[in-house]
Amino acid sequence: MKIFDILKGVFNRMFSKNDVQSALHIDTAISTDMQIALDIWLDMYFNENSLKLPVAISSEFARLIMTESKFSVSGNDEISTQFENFIKNLRSKMGLACALGGMIFKPYLSNDGVKINLISADRFYPVAFDSDGNITSAVFVDSQTVGNYYYTRLEYHIFEHEIYTVKNKVYKSLDSAYLGIPCSLSEVENWATFKDIQSIENVEKPLFSYFKIPLSNNIDDTSPLGISVYAQAVKLIEQAEEMWERIQWEYQSKETAIDVSMDLFKLEKGKPILPKGKERLFRAYQSDIDGNQMFSVFSPEIRDSSLFNGFNKILQRIEFSVGLAYGTISEPSQVEKTATEILTSKQRSYVFISEIQQSLEKSLQDLVYALNVYSNIGKPLQDITLTCTFGDSVLEDTEKEFQRRLQLVSSGILTKEKFVAWYFGCDETEAKDYIPQGQDLFGGGR
């Protein structure tokens, strides 16, 4: 997988940001360098290469972020239900969010109430942001195919002076690479209920939230956008692909074969008839192989150990660059590190995952506020509470921690309720229901 090969298809995939700027008479806050980087990360994620390392890295981060995470909303049953459905969708989309440096959570009003869209970083353009780097205005791109036409809806969100305005413009074209000509929202059934322009007053912040991967943006330090979790390992991933190709070629080029004189085979139209199903094993030649020798075995030694060692070293460099613990994608048995170095790598991964989770919690708080506004237009906002809890198994060995806490219970140092509450992720009152009455399952302790 070459970066150059990726770039060849980037600029023909869709209309450019210049088309969006011209259509809406605005300037977007995304530089050419940032746009190119975003396209590279996107193509790496969906590229059909043999290793699929970008997907593996993003999926692992998504797993570490979400596996032990619990989210709930209280104070409004309808919002709670919508939020619960949103979290289910988020779990399946978190890998893409990690790959592209972030994702937009955008509520909208529908005939069935308030819904939530998850918008990947390639489907929106930031327009304005505040002094803290929070995006305050943006254009979101939606598309539909109806008959022979490609329809594109540009949804422009503007937050200024406590007034939130949403403008919709629709374009149609016979070629998806072009924005096309303006048309009506009513031409697309799913968009028929949307308004060309709508404003909401007394709003404290934008009615969308941006979940951002908290990495320093060394591509464009003025950009409000996040960068991919594998942004610092693009060339290393390319090197891993090249090394894997060498390994495959090593096996193919040194595949065992028998060089045989054609005199040993029947001929058909001047060509030898090789044993059926064994065509790859035999290689026929016009003359003797070596003097009067009629056949010889080709079976050179395969240099797999040295190649795999080199391949594994690259994987370890990738782990270090992206912030994963050693042995996550590399071969764990070949991690030639001291116990201190391994613990340090786990701590580094734990810190990074914790920072991502904090960023996620902030974006979810912003989302809950937007849901509150949309659910109470023209009415006072309700008292709605978001609760987020995150596990810490990134750092700890769960089995060892289980045995350690069980020993504390057996010694009478830790209560059974606290142990069960930790294990099942519930409070101590609920934990009491898990403990059979009259049975000492813990070998002592209260």
C-alpha cells in the first residue's frame, strides 16, 4: 500500500470544499493539508490491503474505549431512550471515529421526535470555531440517489449571539463528482419535511457535538479537527505492508518443486502432460537438468524467522507510535522488553485511552444539551443528567485483580458487597441481591 497510490483516487471521489464554499458563499476552516490527510486516513481505513492494520488499530482503540463503558441519561424518558439507541450505534461507529480523528453527533427533529445522526469527519466541513477550538458553525453533507440523479444536501449550522440557525440547500447532478444545480428539498422524500431555514433563540452553544481524538494536530495546528489514532504511523504501516509482501514472496518463490526432464512426460501438442492436481509441483525442461540427471528437487531454505522478526519489530514501532501497549498487534511472545518497559507501555496506553474517554464524555454532555433544547423548543429546559463510567482493565490484569480482591474478602479486609459491586459494575445495594443468604462462598470475611 503506497501513499501515492492512495492519493491517486482522492481528488476524484467527491466534489471539493471549494464547491461547498462557492455554493454557500462561505469560507471553510479546513486547510488543503488537513483535507489531504483526512482523505489518506479514510482510504487507509477502507483500503483492501492484506493486513488491514488501520482497521485493526482503530478497532482496538474502539474496544478499549467502549468495552467497559456505561452511559445513561435520567430526567426525560424519551431522551433516555434516544440516547440508549445512539450509544448502540456509537459502539459500532467508534472505530471509524478513531480512524478519522473524530465524529459529529447531531440531533435533528423528525416526525417521530428527536433523532441523532452520527456524521464521520469526511462528511462535514468546519466553518467557525471559538478561542478554545470548539466548532461553532459547520456544514454537514448528506446525499441520496433518486432515479438517475445524485442529490446532495448542504446543511449549514450557524451559532451566533445565542441564536442557532440551520440552512438547507439541495443540489442535483447526473455525476456524483459534481455538486450540480440547485433544486427543492421536496424532490427527495426523506428531506421533504426539512425547512429551508430555521432558527432557535436563547441557545447557549451549538446544537451538535464534536467528539475529538485528543492528539496534537501536527498537520495543521490551527485546525479545530482531530487527527487519526494512526496519523503518526502512516509510513510505518506502509513499511509493514511491504514487509508482509516480502514474506509472502519468500514462501512463493521458494515453494518446493521438482525440476524434471520433458523426456519423462507424455507430450500433447509439444507440451508435457503434468500429473493432474500436481501442476505446481513439477517444472518440465527441454534438456537434462544436470548432465545425465533426469530430475532434481528444488527446496531452498526459507528465511522466515529473520523476516518475521523484522516484521514484528515494525509492528512494535507502530504500537509505540499510536499509543498501544506492546503485544497488542505484535506477537506478545516476541516482546523483548523488561517488565518495567511493558508496564510503562500499558500505562501510556491507559493514559491515552483515558484522555479519549474524557473527550467522549464532554461531547456526550454537549449532545445531551442539544437533545434537551430540541425536546423543549419554546419551553424551559429540563433537569437532565448524564452518567458516564469507564473501566480500567486497560492497565490492570483482571484475573490477577480478581484473585487479589478475593483474598482481601477472605481475610476480612474487604466486604463481600464491595467485591461483588466491583465485579458486576453495580452499587452495593444491588450487590447484596447477588450474595446467597446463609452461604459462605468467600471462605471468610463479612
